Amino acid sequence: MSNDAPRESDSGGPQATPVVVEDLFLTDAFLIKGRMSGKYHRLSKVLEDYERTFVSIEDAVLVSLRGHDTIRTPRIHVNVREILLAHELVDLGGDDKLRALSTDDKSTRIRAFYNGGVQLELSGRIAPGAYEPSRGAFRRWMVLAEPTVRGLNVGGRPELGVLDGLGYAIVQKSRLSYVYDFG
């Protein structure tokens, strides 16, 4: 990140023009809100098909997970490997994977953990064995329905409250360290 990016702290700072937040990305260091550039399909499909190292996010707001800083910048490039989970806030047509999972009575509950800078735990429902690389035609991402995120002080930081009550999360399988499969 550039030092030229305007900074704003919780204690006050420059007023920014409100922007439409379409997509969320959670990394070890930040919750990033903004719009993924060049998104031609649903976010889950774009991430699955993405072949570049960095995704470009426009009108980005980065909320620090380790401090109280909020950074606003017109554009940031995020290494895809750093993304723990993603979510599409603007849902114009429904996610096919989520729709299939919601009608699939064979879904299973899991708890999954990341081993990184933030001790993050996710729980929710997935298609059976979706965390395995051999499932879903070698997909790198899976959809977690009704996710619960633990390990972040979501209640203490209003900016992180958006993670509470998500209908689904698009989870990068390679970032999981441990999975408890209750199915």
C-alpha cells in the first residue's frame, strides 16, 4: 500500500464520499470493502476462474483487524493467495452454488480454522467433502452457507459487523488448516 492513501481513524478524520460496496474480502490483516474490477460473472465464479496473482478492488475501504485504522483508497491490488473469504453484498441474480447448497438436504456442518496472523474460525454448512481438492472438479474455492465468523471482535468494531449474518461466504480451501466435519 502506498503512503499516499488517505487514512482515517475511528477517532475522526477526513470525510469521504460514500461509495457502493459490492464485494467483501477478508485477509489476515484487513476486511476490504469495495468493488472487484472486471467482474464479469458472480464473484464465486470469477475467483474460481481467476488466473492472475492480484485482484483489483476499486473504491476500497480497508478496515484493520489488528488496530483501529481505516484506509480509503481509489484502488488496491490484493494477492489472491491472501484472501481468506469473500462475499458478494450486491446480489442481483443469486449465486448458483449457494442456491444448489440451500436446496441440498445432504449439506453437512463444519468448523474450519485458519492458521495465520488472525486465529479465525468459520462454521456453517457445505456440500459434503467440499473442502477436499478432489471435490467439485478441483475447485480452489467452496461456498459456506450460513457462516459464523469467530476470532474477530466483530461486536466491538462496527465496521466488522458486516461479517455477522452473511448468507454465505466464498472460502479459499488452501487457506484452511483444520476442518471438523460433523457429517
